Amino acid sequence: MTNPARFPRISFTVLALTAVAALLAGLIGPSAAQAAPGESRPVYSYDRAIRESVWVDTRLDGDSDGRTDRVAVDIVRPSEPAQQGLRIPVIMDASPYYSCCGRGNESQKKTYDAQGRPVQFPLFYDNYFVPRGYATVLVDLAGTNRSDGCADVGGRSDILSAKAVVDWLGGRGRAYTTRTGGRPATADWASGSTGMIGKSWDATIANGVAATGVEGLKTIVPIAGISSWYDYYFAKGAPLNGSGPDGLGSLVDSPEAKKRCAAVQQRLVDGAPRSGDWTDLWTERDYVRDAGRVRASVFMVHGLQDLNVRTRHAGQWWEALARHGVERKIWLSQAGHVDPFDLRRGAWVKTLHHWFDHYLLGYDNGIERAPMADIERSPGTWSTDPQWPAPGTRTTTLRPDNGSAPGVGVLGTTPAPQGATETFTDDPSLSEADWAARIDQSTTAKAGFTTGPLRAPLRLSGSGTVTVTATPSTSTAHLSAVLVDLGPDTIRDYAAAGEGITTLGHRTCWGAGITGDSGCFKETAADTRKVAHTVFSRGWADLGNYADPHHGRPLTPGKPYTLTLDLAAADHIVPAGHRLALIVAGTDAGLIDPPASRPTLTLDLSRTAAALPLTGGYPAFARATAGATAGATAGVSPHTGGAPLAGITPPRSLTPVPRPLPRHSPEGGTSS
């Protein structure tokens, strides 16, 4: 790619002279796709682009003031296509963050000039794509920034307010030039082809709008998006965060909305009880159930160590889209809640450029035939697969058994004998890092099971489950199951402030710029850490949800219950010489909340098993473990001679607040 740092320094006015524009005008029309040079080019002036705001009528009255709500839509688009009578596609990011919290690694917010015209459009989409013949459209969700209505945190108002903008861009909606006036605004400059993009809540809106099947939405690019809001707050009844969606609504509501949205806030409180039971509120916010309505292609991006929007969201959304034959592509990084622009900047911009060119401009550039999956194997090193999960992956059942000492078990394919048990007591002060560090030590807080050192690499690709039969000593109990790679490695420090990246002082530029919107962004580097173990997949549940994943009930002490925990999607290679471990324990400190009591749980090992997505299936596991003695000598780690295994300790608390601060919020530290 040519040096992006030069882009803002070029006057695109020269490139936009009438003769040149006339020569290249056909490049933005789908009818000219076959004659295109492979990608759209920066032939239009950014400094003379049209910058405007409109207010789209959502046809909803979320704040119950007797008037339908209007959402603010800020637009930047090249002026030349309209002068030539040409229509252009739209890249749209609908967000609640444009005034409260900001977007991107530098928390950029929208800015306006003295006349109220938009100046800064956060992120690089406008700088890079407007000169290439796209419009960039940034939408303030209902109740936020300059919009009417109330934020309802992924519900009907959130989704339909964004959908209304897609409809307006396709000529099916109404908009006005001011928030309260009656002068209509039309999108006669738009081709009707829209792509939605965004991270976190923005990505979630893209998922939700796609699940409506709205006409004209050609593609979505959800980065670390939620696919079902219940799974953001609970895992089969186990609470993942210390509050409910009302906290997010209160955060993003504009000052005016805070005054008029008390009823909406109360509905969020009432509809999301901390019991963890499924309610109608969660049904409304479950986009997975409507995956069959998705018409758009999907380019999904997620961090495999995202402890905010956890990878269960990516896994279940991906699987649902696959069942319905949706065109799709995926990038999976080793980082946490981080935008790929801050992980793999040049490759990301190039790939996104080709993606939008194909799905919005109709270019036959082969992006849809390229490998489906890009996966980060070590910091900055990526591999590709023609499909995901990896070809040849098969669900393979692994079984735990007793080992050399209590809590130090073995993991293989042979069922444990009847009567084999392991017992542990929930210690809410301990986390997955504490359990994994003492995997080879007999401790009271976990039951650990390991293979011997592998003779060949073993890849796990996709989502798995762990089914346990457990007898509690109290009427409430939470369970955790984690998969661990036991062996030395250098990985991204996903629990640090940047969640795997360090922000540097110098900038590079990605497109054209003006005063107030330079298109230049701080570079980043991998923030790495040497470890002796890596937790790479997790699952949690309330044992009281044994009979119904959506509704819990009290437990009878001394009675066994069988429950399946869903492991988050993963793609991890356990190298030869390392060991694979399964740990079953109680509260995972910092990642789930503890139960009302501190139960002791006894696992029936003959009725406990892990169904894991192994590439190559059982034969691959057999080859990798042939001749190896499962487990380890009690108290002796093969790598450290008995000392605890160093790993990354997850944050001790996760506050569900999507902003740069506090550190571990839904916007992932400094990387929103």
C-alpha cells in the first residue's frame, strides 16, 4: 500500500478537476464494475465535500411526548458525484457514543462549527472512503447527543431508529433539515446501498438492524458486537456484570433525555431482574433468533480474549448465520476489546476497502472468494483458513478422571469409573488465573484435569461445551469451566489497560484531512507478556439453571444435578510439548459474581465430559497424546518444578460501561 501518511497532505481538489472526474466517474457505478481497476480510487476532493445534518423520523415515540422521535444524522459526501448526477453508496455507523464517550483509541467525538455543521467525524471512514466515492453517515441513536427519544439499550428504539436511517437512504423514509422544522430532506444523492460498521454497541446495532432484513443494507462489519443482550449480562443465570442495562441507558442518554426518559429507565430495571431469568426484554434484544432474516453479508471481527463482549457472542452469531447461508468473513485476534485498526492497520484498511468495494460498489475483486478466516496466532502473526471453524474440525468428547492427588486429575477419552469424584469449595476471591497457576497442586478451590505433554500440536477451533454432574452442599451454586494451554508462550496482555496494545506517540494518516479532522491517528504496538499458561476458552452457569437455561430454581443440598456449560468460541493451537487442561470450579473472580452461599461441590466424573471442537477430531487427539502419560505428578509442574505457573490475571471487576474509563468497561480501556 502507498504511504498513507501522504494522503492528507495532497490537495484532492487537483484530482477532482472536471476532466478527471468525468473520465473516472464510471468507477462508482456498479454497471462499470467489470471495467474497474480492482478498487475505487481517491478521485474526489475531501476538503470540498458536502457536510450536512438531517433528522430522520423514526415513526416511534419512545419518550412519550406525543411526537414521533427524530434521530440526528451527520453526513459527509463528495460534492462531485451529485454535480454529475451520480448516486453513491453509504458507510454508516450508528452509535450512542458520539457525545458521551467518544470513538476509537483516542475517544474522538463529533464536533461542529459555529453554524452547527459537522466538522470532525470520528475514525477514518470519512477520510479514507469519501474521496473514493462513498458517503459516511454517523447516526446518533435515539436519546443520545442531538436525537430525540430514549436509549433503550439494544431494544426496539435502538434498532428501529437506525433502521429508519437505512430506509431513508433507500428512499423509503422521511427526514428534515432541522430537529423540529418541517422542511424535508431527501437522500437523492444515495444509491440505496448501505454498509453498517462499528465496534461494541455500534456493532451490536449493525447486528440488530441486519436481523430486521431491511432492504438496502448490503453488508455489516460488526467489531466486537453483542448478538444477544442476555448473554452480555448473564451466562445461564450466572451474573457477568454487577448491574443491568439501565446503567448503560443512563450513561448515554443526553441531558435532555435524562429528564424525559425515567419511564424507559424503569422498564429496563423491571425487565432485567438480577435473578438471571429470561424475560421479554431479553427476547426483544436477541438477534440470533432472527438470523434467518439477514440479507446482508457479514464481516465479523472479535478478540479471542475479549472479556467485555465475550466471544460467545461471536460464536453463536456466526453459527446462526452459517445455518442460514449468509455470506460471511471473520477476523479473530489475540487481543481483548480492540479495533483491528489498532492491531493490523494496513491490512485492515486494505481488506475493508475491498470488502466495501465489492458489496457496495459491485466490484469483482475476489474478496468473497478469499480465505474466510484470518486468525492471530502470536502477536502480529496471522494465519488464514478457507472456512471457519477450521476444515476437518469435529466435536470430540474428552473425559476427566482422578489423578495422583485430589484436584489433580487426568484428561483423556476413557470414561471415569462409577464412583469417581472430585470435590472443591467455591472461593470467590480466586480466579481462573489462580486455578491454572496451581493446576498441578492439590487445592480445595478447583478440580483440574490435564493431558500429558503433547507429541503433536492440537488445534481447537469453534465452540465447545462442558457437561457436569455436581452435588452442591447449599441451595445456590455457580460453576465455571475453562480450557488452558499449559506451557510457555508470549501473548498479548489482554488484561492490561490497552487490552493487548500500547498506544505510541507518532501518527500515520489514512485518507484526506481538513482542519478539525486530520485523518491522522496514533500508531500502536503489541503489548505482550511472557506466560507459562494461557486460558483460551471459558464458560459459566448457575447450577440452579440445570432444568432450564432461562430460569433458575433453588437447589436441594446433597442432590446431584446435571448442567451443560457453553464454552466461548475459540481458535487455539496447543503446541507439542504443552498440555491441555480442563478446570471446573466455582466463582471466576472478576468475571462472574458469586452466589449467595459458598458451596462445596462434588463432581461425578463418570457423568462429566467436555465436547470440544478438535481439528482432526478423535484421531488428532489420539496422535497428539500417543505415549504421553496424562496429568502430572501432584505438586510438580513440568515447566517450573512445582512453582505456580505464571499467567495473565483477569481484571478483578468488570463495569458494564462502554467508555474508555474505567479501564475494563464495554469499550475496553483506551480502545473504544
